[in-house]
Amino acid sequence: MADIRVEHLTKTFGALRAVDDVSFAFPSGKVTCLLGPSGCGKTTLMRIIAGLEAQTAGAVYFGDHDVSRLSPSKRNIGMVFQYPVVYRGISVYRNIELPLQSMKLSRSERIRRVDEAIYLMGLTASAAQDVSKLDNGTRQKVAVAREVARQPQFILFDEPITNVDAASKLQLKRSLKELTRSLSQTIIYVTHDQTEAMTLADQIALMEEGKIVQCAPPRELYNHPADRFGGWFLGNPGMVFFTAALSGTDGARALASPLFPAPIAVSGATGEASDVTIGIRPEHIRLSADPLPGSVPAQVDRKTVQIGGQYLVALTVDGLANHGFKAKVAPSVGERLPASGPVHVALPLDQVSLFDAAGNRIAATLRPAGAPNRAQ
Ligand code: ATP
């Protein structure tokens, strides 16, 4: 097993820097999802690693081996694309077996690998069927099984679920989840779909405008985004943001906002920051018809039911610069709230993130003024 490393990797298309000086290691035996909005450079980065695209500058290493100038076939990687690549007119079994015939394998090893890949991808029932007769989702499973059976050191997935019909998506995602858990290969999985990344990844490398801006296990990335972009991009809806004033000097800082009944003591924040941004996930905002500890009065403008029964509640708080925002609450809470009218809102301090003027996370601990500082 080996890791994949890229060093100062850059790809320009004219004036556009599709991949912008990326240095990063994809750890061996782990699933790393490259996640980011459309056009941020995920596919280009993956294609350079695969050798399908030449880099403008920088290098790609598989373990200690510089593969920057090797052709794709010499890199010994498996690739699964958006559209399933299968040989039509022949069976599932033969599709998986064919690439193995050019490898120097004993017949028994070949059969073992095909059977194992068929089993792993849940294709036993369709093994004898002609792939032309299968739906897109099952064809994609065949494409995955074929790469798995070759046992390359690395497997690269480029949005394999995106073009599969809605009915097969969930099933394919489940199969991929089981598969990636049982494989020991180094896997890079490109997706713009955060649910897919959250489900499949050991770690998510979040991309923005040609750069990897943060890499962390899914939960950590979700709970502690390194910048406002991560807060906004992840979540449905993403984090809500409010401007707030941070006053005082190191050791005695206070955060004031109409969202808090009294200034909040902040420890850990250093530097000159005065205008900061508060970020909180909509599902962490607490709402109640009656006052809560640390709550302020708010106004419900609208409430709508979401898939899954949660309520999305549009609110306003007097004195807030950017005024309206949305909270997401459990059905049991949402049902009891008025469709419009007064309510009480509280931001649990341990769920609040602070960002500086450049949008970068400020490592700080928040507590009600007067409460003991446990960080000290
Ligand atoms: P998507 O999810 O939409 O595929 P992505 O994050 O994978 O997006 P890329 O496909 O890598 O993004 O593209 C990154 C940028 O490079 C985009 O602005 C795209 O238009 C541009 N780009 C990609 N390939 C080429 C090319 N061959 N010629 C010119 N520009 C390109």
C-alpha cells in the first residue's frame, strides 16, 4: 500500500488556475473525498493524478515514486467515471473477467477475483446477464467491480453516482460504502454531493477555487469548518452568519450581538479582531415559545416542513444587521411554534463558531460573562 502525494501541483487553462499550487497527501488505505462546488477543480486534480491531464507545474508521487510523466496505463490505477464504462453485448461476469485475462494470473486466481468482486458489489443475481439489459446503476456496479477485481493500488472515482437514475442511487451508494470499508486500497472519490462525501469518506478534502482549503474527517469538518466557506458549503442549509463586535484585549474579550441577552466572554482569541462573524448551524439554534437560558426575543416570519419532518423557521431579531435567518428544528419543537409571531431564540455557545474579517476561524471559547473560564 502507498499514499498518493501531490506537490505544488498547478494546472492552468489560459488565465484560469483550475488547480492552484496544491500540495497534499492522500493517505494509504483510506477513502479521501474531494468535495467542492462545481468548477472548483476536483476533476482536474483527479485527472492529473490519473495521468489523463498534464500538469502545468508540480509533481505527483505514488509512494516515493515520481509518476508525473508516466502514461495512465503505466500508473496502475483503477478509474470509475460518471458514466459507466462497460462492454455491451457480453455478460456481467465476462465484463469483470476480460481485463484480468491480459494479466498473468492463474485461472483459479482469476475466478476467485471475479467471484469476490461480484459478491462485494452485490451482482450475484445478474452475473450471467448481458450488461446491455441492465439499468445504469447496475452497469455502474459492473464498472466498479471490474476495477476492484484488477486490484490496483489506487482507485479513483469521479462522481460515479451522479448520472445514475434516482431509484438506483441509494442502492449504489450503499454498495460503495460496503465496498470501500472492505478494500485496503487508497481511494480518491470526487463528488460535489456532501451527503455522499459524509457517507463514504474517511476524510474530506474540501476544495475552493483550485485549492484544498481544509481536510478533516466528515464530522470534524462539519462541526469545525476552518473558514466561512466550509460553514456555508456544508449543511442543508449551510451555516447562518451574523456580524458581531469583539471588544476588549487579550484575556478580557467580550462579544456583543443582539442574539445574546448580555455580552459573552471570549477566551483564546488573539490579535486585533474587532468586527467578527458569528456562525452557527441552523439545526443548532434553539427555539421555544417560552424564554430559554440565554435566549432573546425573536419573531417567526414563516415555518415550513422539510423532508424528514423537521421545520425550517424563518426568524428576525430586532437590531440584527443582517436581520433575517433560518433555524431548523425537530418536528416536536416545530409543531409547537406559531406560524408567525413572537418566539425565543438561543444560540448554544458551544455550537457557535467565530470568524475573522478574512473569513478564517478564530480558535476561541465562548461562555456567559461571569461564568468560570474552564479553559484556563
Ligand atoms: P464539476 O463538479 O462541475 O465537474 P470540478 O470541480 O470537477 O467541477 P473541473 O472540471 O476540474 O471542476 O474544472 C475546473 C475549472 O477548469 C472550471 O472552471 C472548468 O471550466 C475549467 N476547465 C476544466 N477543463 C478545462 C479544459 N479542458 N479547458 C478549459 N477549461 C477547463
